[in-house]
Amino acid sequence: MFLPSPFGGGDGGGVFKLTEEIMGALAVTGGEKTRTRPFPAWPMFGEREEKALIGVLRSGQWGMGKQIDAFEKAFGAYQDAEHCIAVTTGTAALEVALKACGVKPGDEVIVPPYTFIATASAVVHVGGIPVFVDVEPDTFNLDPAKVEAAITKQTKAIIAVHIGGRPADLDGVVAVGRKHGLRVIEDACQSHGAIWKGQKVGGIADIGAFSFQSSKNLNAGEGGAVVTNDRELGERAWSYHNCGRVKTGAWYEHHVLGSNHRITEFQAALLLAQMENLEAQTQTRQANGDTLTKLLVEVDGIEVMRQDERVTRNAYHLYVFRYKPEAFGGLPKKKFLEALSAEGIPCSSGYVPLYRERAFTASRDDIPFDSAFYGGKVDYAKVSCPVTERVCADEAVWLTQRMLLGSKEDMEDVARAVRKVRVNCGELKG
């Protein structure tokens, strides 16, 4: 039996003969694993990070100091943004961005349902009403074509999430926002270093939010940042993150009801040290992501994300592909994931639709305002976004960013394992 080679060259002018490794029994049924070596560990750190933390410790200034200032300048410049405000978490970054954009209690904010809960919970925390709009089937990002129908007199803003590090269609989303006088917020929490049409994400729309949580491509355990190229929004964000102070005012002068979302010097120093490797790591992820795409596109029943020339660079916080059960004899995605994991390839199913999370369905008391979009009291149990539901139940497969910090051979192992499950999926029926 012969299949097109995803590796190029090989026997027979571009094909290779299936090996016993591929034709043999699946690991989940007692066969040999495709891969036994571990993928790169995360986080990656060394003497530079150790010195940075000890330096802050011995300085005696553990907050509101030079490390924070230096990081804000460095990260803002890296993301092509004139203004950067470091905050405690990515969730805090979203809340600060929403407040800076003027979102008030009772305002509606359009969000995709395929994202981490913070995208929507941040809206609730500032008193807003999340309005869920479905995603594109081949990017898993907010579908601009469906946004306009969700806009009402209560709509204040749109949040475009760059899922997995792939930029959302900012052309489409921003155009809708500008047409209706709405603020557009980039949830860039997974997309450090991602580039849309030659510009880093975060500061392309009105304002952007980043996360530095443990799994993120730039990591300090926790932390976040708000970035913007709008001076007024930047000043508002700074005020909201710093107890409502103003930069030109006195220490005990508060113009708005802000909060304390200030990052520590320890986190800032660690982030500065981690930034030394960020660009090289991002390029490695991009190269390995491109390689893996070329390998997987050859596997029947596996669909890669849509290729879009406007996406100059995908940050690949996640490598996501689509599993098509019908090409695997109807094998449920759960069984596919179990088989692939058993072959030594860590993978997961990803999100469930946000509006089906208990946090949104159990009680409506957290959102006391009537909604023009939902026609009164909000009841998320009645919401349905068909693309998101299909993606979550049947299609989405996730690989984490640390796997893309390995070698080309590591990517070949991933493709070989996927192909092995495809060829031997009959073992899992019944």
C-alpha cells in the first residue's frame, strides 16, 4: 500500500511505502507508540531569569519601579504600539480595556463563543452584557459577516479574539465597528508577536489585551498588558489600572473609580528576561507550524486552518486542526484524541461553547439588565451558534505551543501518528 509522502522525496518519486510503524497496531490497543521522546518543556528559563529575579529582590523596590517602565516600553515597541500598560492578568487587561472604551453597566459587547471564559466574564465584571456571535468554520475566529446583525442600540464594543495566535479578520471586524461607531478591542491574550498585514496585533484596532499566564508564549506565571496607539485610550487605561489616578495629578488625586491592577517588579523583570527569546521562539513556532501544515494537509480527514495572505505571522500559541469523523469511519473525536495521545502526541479537544458553561447558564442574576439583542432578560440557555457547536463537539484538535519549539523531526512524528490513527482507525470501531 502506498500513500503520498508528507515528507517530500522518499521512495517512488514522492511516495513512501507504509512502514510497520504506521501499519502496526495502535498504541491504544497495545501496539508500539509512534513517539516516546518528550516534547520541549515549558517554561524555558536560565541564568538570565535567575539574575533578573534576584536583582529585584536585592534592590528593595519590588513594585512601581524601573523594571515595569522598561518592560512597558519594550513590549509596546515589540507589538507596534505607542502605549503599553502592564497589569496583573490577561483578564484584568480585558477589563481595563473595556473600561477605557467606555463600556458601562447595561451595554452590550459582541464576543465570540469560542474563546477562554475571560473574554466574556470580563464584560460581565464591568457590568456589560456579552452577546455571542458565531465564528468562521475555517479559522475559529469571530465571523465579521455575522457581527452586524447582532448590533443594537445598546451595543458599545466588539471583541475580536485572535484564537491560538492566529489574527482575526481585523479588516472585516474594524470596518463593521467604524460603520456603527463601536469600539473594537483585540483579545490578543494568545497572540504575542502575531502579525496582520505587516503590523503586530494589539494596537491595530482601538485597544488590545495580552496575557502572560503560565501557558502563554511570553510567560511570567501571571500578568497582562493593555496596548493601544490611541493616546486618550492609553491614559484612560493607565488611570483605571492605577486606582483612578492621573499621570499629571497628585498621588491622592483620583478622577475615576479605578482599581489596583499594577504588576510587580518581579514579574516585569522576568518578562524582560523572557522577551530576549520571544522573537526567536516565535520564528521557530512559525516555521514548525508551516511544516506541520504541509504534512497534515496530505492526510485524508484532517483539515488545516484556512491560509490567508493577510496573516503575515501566526503566533501559534496553539496549533489547531480540524478532524473530520466521516473520513475516519465515523470515529468520534474523543476516540481519535485518545488514540493520538496514546501514540505519544499530547492533544486536547479545546473549548466548549461559552454560553453552555455553567457560569452563564446556571443563573441570570449576574446580568440584571435587559438586553435589546436578547429581547429582555438574558437567557444563554437559548443561545445557539451552530459553527461553534460543531467545532467543539466534532472537529477542533489542539496541540500546545511548546510542541512547536521542537524540531522538524518532531513535526514529522506528529504527522506520522495522525496518519497511523487514520490508517488503523478500524481497530477502534465497535
